[in-house]
Amino acid sequence: MTQVEGRGYLLTEQVNLNSRNLDQLSSLEFVELFNREDQHAIAAVEKAKHDIAVAIDRTAKALHHGGHLFYVGAGTSGRLGVLDAAECPPTFCTSPDLVQGIIAGGAGALVRSSEDLEDKAEDGYDAIAQRHITQLDVVVGITAGGTTPYVHGALQAARERGATTIFIACVPKEQVSAEVDVDIRLLVGPEILAGSTRLKAGTATKLALNILSTGVMVQLGKVYGNRMVDVAVTNSKLRDRAIRILHDLTGLDRAAAATLLSQSGNWVKLALLMHWTGVTKEEGDKLLAQHNGNLRAAVSSYKGV
């Protein structure tokens, strides 16, 4: 990490000239300004698309071989990582330990400010050691301003353990360097409220994490077409979604789709395989296991027999 006295040189700390009269705007002007500035978040992700694609491929390969994905951050960046990790089990029916969020200060930092804890690189280093991360795993360090010691400590520990390392920051490489496998820079420019990286930087980071985790899950066979066929049926909303997926993809009415879902043990992917091939639940389980949970591959192999 590049060390420079002070942080005013960082892109994320600079003053946005477009919002210099922020406190004099009407509410409508205020909203319009935010909307214009937020376009930079989308543009920043587009410019980083090649690096994000590499991150998807590297992460999917690691998880396919038994690895885990860890997000590490502090403050807003840490909370965004924890949020993305927490949404994987209900969306893709992953085990809670497959994608994990590590935030400086632990769970308490999710609901109250503990940004002072981000200054301890040794804490980030220890967090990696405590989770017994290995060369099979992927560690994504997230820090809008790029300098967070906690994140750099975690990345150093991950590198020493042979893990794949990914860096997500909103400053140019020449301002803050990082020795990682994949270096993603989301250059959104100065914030409307100077230094408040929960704004454009946070938005761009959330977009990138959405793309990363969803892309990985697609490659792991958690999606068929654009349907979440591994959705965890844990409440009425998700059960309704599962039934609608079965209805849409099979043409069954809701009652028949609900029955099929129950017969599959509430696993949409297995229900579809049973319907399309006529296999039993037990046979379908084995077929999916043979194809690493990839429904399209399982169906194709059965029909090719």
C-alpha cells in the first residue's frame, strides 16, 4: 500500500465542485443533483467490467474446487460485504459459510459506528487466521478510499496463505497500490458530500458485489436461464416464488406445481429435473450430484442417454 502523509490527495476525499452550494439547493434541485452524480457509479462499474469478469471466473473456479468467498471491510464497505454474503443463502440456497462477510469490529459494527477499529492492520490479519483460510479460498478486500489498514492486513494474511486476493477501491492505482490477484477500481469521483463514501462509492461497490456474487452463482449452476432455481423455500414469499418458477417453466397449474415442489423436498431445481425427465427424487439427487448441481447439464445428459 502506498503511504502518503494525509488523505486529501485521495479521489474519494476531494471536493465536488458540482455540489459546492449543496446547502442552498431546493429539495428538487438536491434530488436532481444526486441523480446526476449517481450516474458516475454506473459508469465506473462499466469501466471496471474486465476486472470484475476476471474476479467472477477466479472466484467461481475456487468455489467449484471447495473454496469459500470472504469479503473484508470496515464501515460502509464492510457492511456492504456482509450484506452481500447474507443474501446468498436465501437467494441461492448456499450454506452460510460459503460466502462470508468480515467487518472490523464484528457484528456490532453493522448497527453502530466503529470506524476507529479499521486502523488496526493486525486485526485484519488475525481475522483471516481465525477463519483458517487456505489456498482454496478467495478474499475480497473492500475499501472505498483504498487505505484501510484492517483490509490491507487481511489481504496480506490471505496472500501468505495462498488464497486468491481481490481488491475493490474507488481510488486510482497510482494513489493507492495493492498487491493482489485482481485489482478492481471503481472511480466514481468526489462525493456530493465531501468524503462521504457511503454515497457514490458505496453505490458502485454494491453494484460490483451484486455482479460478482450473482455471476459466481450462475457459474456454479445456481441459476437456470434467469431463474433462481436454488432458492431457499423458507417463507411464504419464497414458496410463492418457487411455485411461480415451476408454473412458468413447466406449464403446470399452481396446484400441480405446489405438489411437485413438495415431492422434490422444496427444491425447485430437483422438481424441474423430475418433471422434465421423469426420474424419482432419489434418482434426481444422484443425477444432479454427478453434474455438480448444474440443472441444464443434468437434463442434457439424461436426454442424451
